[in-house]
Amino acid sequence: MEKAKYSAFDLFGYALPGIYLLLSCFILFDQRVQQLSDILEIVGQFKLNHAILLLVLGYIAGFTFYRLGATLRRWIGKRIWKDTKQFQLEISETEKLVLVRENCPENFKYIQTWFLISGMSANLALGSLVLVVTGITKIIQFGGSQVLQWSGLVAIALFMIYYQIEKSYVYAKWARRELNQSVVTFKLAEK
């Protein structure tokens, strides 16, 4: 069961957002992609070994840029949404996590899940940011009849950035509140 949990974290926290980020970069730099339908033609040529390679590279990209996604969440999230509930605890977040993991394993499962969803959403927001840059670049490169479809992609990607950062911020806030509340409620800082 423990292996399945970490496999899910790797898949959802790193691999899938990393694949999204890589595909956004691929669309940006591949000159064959002039309109959105070109993406489907290129992806249709993928074979199993391409998919496995994309999964591995997606994991590496997701892992590598995980902190950048979290930075994007903090930078934008704190400016838009406020967290009014503050805890004044004298121990670090790492110490809190260890205390809750050892003393409140049920609470720790929720905290870990919320951090997973938060990280995945932040990485997806980063991929959407690259998709915005991609759409704008394609509008500049190809213009003409392609403007409408690339503009639509930019609009969707901008909405996704907002939505994904908001979800990432909310889940990170829930995780930290649960973490702090567990420490306070069960008097874990005294242990």
C-alpha cells in the first residue's frame, strides 16, 4: 500500500504535470505545429517507446520544476487570496510534519494528500504559463487565419493558470492548517 501511495504521488505530482510542461514546450519550439490540428497529427505518430520516454522525461521535468511551480503559487496566491488563520508555533514545518506523522497518522494522510494535489496543481499552472507563451509565439509566427485558434488556446491557458493556482493555494492552505491544528490540538509541540 505504501508503494502505491508513493507511485500515485510520483505520477500525479511530477509525471503528469511534467508531461504537460514538456508538451507545451514541444508545441512552442516545433515549427511543424502551425495550427492546433497539427498537434494531433504528431501525437498520433507516437509509439509505445515514445510514450515511455515521455513518461520518464515528464517525471524528470515535473520533479525538476516542482519548486518553481510552488514559487508561482506563493507569488500569485498570496497576492490574491489571504489566509486569515495564523498559528504562532515555535517549531519548524519539518518538525510539525514529523510529529504529526508519528503521532497522528490519520491526519498525516490528509495533509500528504492535500500537499500532493497542491503540488500537482502548481506544476500544471506552470505548464499552462508555458502554453500562454506558446500561443502568443504562434500568433506572432503564423498570424492570419491561425490567430483565432491560438488566441482561444491562450484564453483557456490563462483561465487554467488562475484555476490551478487557486486550487494549489487552497490545498496548501488546508494542509498547513491541518498540520498546525493537529500540533495544537494534540499538544505535539510539547512532546
